[in-house]
Amino acid sequence: MESHEKKFAIPGENIRRLIPPTGSCYATDRITVDGAKVRFMYRVAPDNELDSGWRFFAGDESQDYADDPKNWAIYDANTIANYDPDIIPYLETPAPCAFEKLPKSHKYRPVDPHEDAG
């Protein structure tokens, strides 16, 4: 079996503390490996006591891409805030919630949390 180590767009040593400890989240490799900005995010009830409930997408992932667990990882929410600080004002929004980034903006608009991420 081939081992594939991810090459992150921001090296771990360059991650700075931008938010208080918030818990873990899921994010696709489009953000953490490819360096894409967060264009869609939603929050669900946490899976466990360490989970913030947040899920982050670049917004251009296909359903096949999103269905492949190799394209995801669990991160501290602060890590994703380093990739896209525009998410910070929304992180305290209670679940369920969902947001999409407004075109050519640093702001998000609320959307139905049951909309498909793909």
C-alpha cells in the first residue's frame, strides 16, 4: 500500500494562534493542500467533545471528491482560520448553520444548512 503524505499550502510552523481554542473541524484538501479559500462552510452538532461541528469546503469540490475520505482531514479550527481568516467572525454561530462566501468579498451570507456542499 502506497503512503501519500500531504504537502500543505501553509507549513505547520507558520500556523499562528488567531482564535481561542474552538475544537476540531473537517476541511478538504482543496483548502489545506491546494490553498483555495473557504467558499462554503457549515456547522452541525459535534461528533464528539473535541469536534466544533464545522466543515469547510472550497466550494468547487465534486461529489466524488467530497465522498473520498483521502480528500479530507481533521484540523484544529485555528488552522483553517490561518488559511482563510474571513471565517473568523462566523465561528461562534451555533449549529445548525451554513454560509457561502459572497463573490469578490471577504463576507459570507447565511444559506440553508441542509443545502448540498457540492
